Amino acid sequence: MQTVTITEQEAGQRLDHFLGKYLSRAGKGFVYKMMRKKNITLNGKKCGGDERLKPGDEIRLFLSDETIRAFSEITVQEVKKTPLAIVYEDAHILLINKPAGMLSQKARPEDESLVEYIIRYLLDSGNLTEESLKRVKPSVCNRLDRNTSGLVIAGKSLQGLQIMSDLIKSRAIGKFYLCIVKGALKQPVRLCGWLLKDERNNQVRVFAEGAPRPQEAVPIRTAYRPLKSDGRYTLLEVELVTGRPHQIRAHLASIGHPIAGDPKYGDSAVNREVKKKYRTDSQLLHAWRLVMPDGLAAPLSHLSGREFTADMPESMRRMAAGMHCDKGGRFHMARKTGVEIQDFEKLSCSGTCSANGSHAGPGGRGNSAGSGSESNGSRPSERLRMKTEK
């Protein structure tokens, strides 16, 4: 017999979900059968599995030690030692600047991904034990394409995983990217359209909003504002309004401004040029800024309204620095490039969405943040106000 006492880390989930992780090698049928026969009880009483667990609850497993060991055995995958660029960490979440080339999650059982590197980091730092992995497995809450760099949110506790996943699902977190695209763009634009995924080829197609909606296509919205341009290339900040696979890459390519270095949706001549000149190994797309909403509940209330940024990869920084449109020829945020910040949400409400880069919204003022840091800030709708270059 074994008694498992629920802590704050595991509280809030259903009993059957907890048992599915704790007895991960047992089938669901076995777990429900043991509950029906009262070989598994909750606080000394018969249970059905749909009970919500609270701190201090006691789960008793009237099973042999051999059976419990066999069904709860944890195997930690051995992975190569990989330093993580941690932007922020607390008891519940991690924010990591993922490099291009690293998987966010496994695609195959033998793969190594950011999830495995996080688990190894937490084990090595003493913030996690193999025993506690039976109760909660840290994981990522948002995913980036393998060759896209930037901020990934990971949950360390059950509360961190649940709250962050819910915020991402409800689009409450502001997600902003930097990218370098082919051609000159001068106006802020909010693009609307339809996205159709080809599962077999792992590729998507984008259709303009005014076009007939293909069957199984989903609506997409992408907002961008130019930060810097030398006429041949433009550095953009992009807000991912809807989060679909390959959305930013395919949406920008569909209006004739593919991301430099993108092997799937890009321009092959551009890709060859930037690879030779700036030694790029992937598309120049970087998830650089996250803005948390106001009014977050405990235990993450301390994150309300805060903003986090991640440094660009070196190849992207080199190319941005080489776009000689200011005195130093270096990458500066909006305050140095003649572009002020504008509200992406107001942009969507001030006119018709564009599929060809023809619409710009009203002017306004706001603040700009640096990179590779965290700061207090307001919601995206209060921060991003932009005026186009004169």
C-alpha cells in the first residue's frame, strides 16, 4: 500500500488525470477498475476519478509495491548537455530564448527537444526530482517552428502549465516577432485571410480574405509595422493575432514579401544571398516579445502587465545592422528609425483588412522596449502605437 499526498503543485486537476501520470504505464481501464474496487481511494472514500484534487488530499493505492513500481517507473531521456538561454524563471514558469534549429517538442521518440533540455536543466539544478516527474511533467506551452528562434513559455508546475496554456489559447498574451523580409514596406498593415494546411507535405497555403473560403481553411490575422528598410529588405515587427502553423511565413510570402532565409516559402535567390553575406542558417524570424495581460490570478499575479523580450540571433542582428538607413547603420528600435509605435488593435478597427499591404491606421504614441530583458508594461492594446515614416 502507498499513500500519495497532494501538494500545491498538483492541486486543481482531476483525480483520473493525476493517476494517468502517476501510474503512467498502466492503462486507463486498470485505473478505473481499481477505483471501482476501492483499491484506489481518495481521502479514505471510494472515488470515481472526476474529483478535483486539493492540497492535502490523500490518495491511497492498495496495490503491491511491485505493481506500483512497474506502473510508475519513470525513464528520463539522456540528452546532450545544452545550455538554455533563460530570460525569466520563477516557481511556476520558464521563459527561454530558443535557438533556431532546436525542436520545441519531439516529432519522433528518439528526438531531443526543448522539453527534454528543460527537464534535464531542472533535474540538474535541484528544482525537480525523478519522483516528482510522476506527478507533474514540465513542458512547453507554446511552440515555435524548428528554425524559428525566440521566446518559448514553459510550465514548471501544474498551475504554470494550465494558466499559460489557457492564456495562449484565449490569445490574451501579446506575441510579437521580428523578421527581415524581401522588398520595401513602409506602411503598418493588418492582413486577413484564410489558411489551408497540407498535412502530407507540412506546408500551408494562404488565400486573401476576399477570395472564396476553401473547405477546411481557417481564418488568420497578421499585423505588421516596418521598423527599418534599405529598399531591398525591411525589418518588421509582426503581431501574431491568430496562431496558426507557418502563419507569419506564409502570410508575408503571399503578399510578395517572403522572409529572408525561409527554405519553404522564401525566394531562393534571396536565400542564397543572405546565406552567403550574413551566414544565415534559417529563416530570419524571431519571437522577440511577449506581453502579459493585466489581472492575472495567483500564483502568477506578479506577472500581470509585464513584458519580456529576447535578443535576436547573431546572423539576424548582422543583417539588420547592415541595413544602412540611419547614421550608425545599426539596429535601433522605433525611436531611432523615424517610426513611432501604433496600436495594432486600432489598426484593425480603422479600415478594411488588407491582403496587399495597402492599409495603414491612425497615428499615436507609446513606448518601446529593448531586447533580452523583462519589464513592467501595459497590455498590447495600450502599448503598440505607431506612425509611419514621413
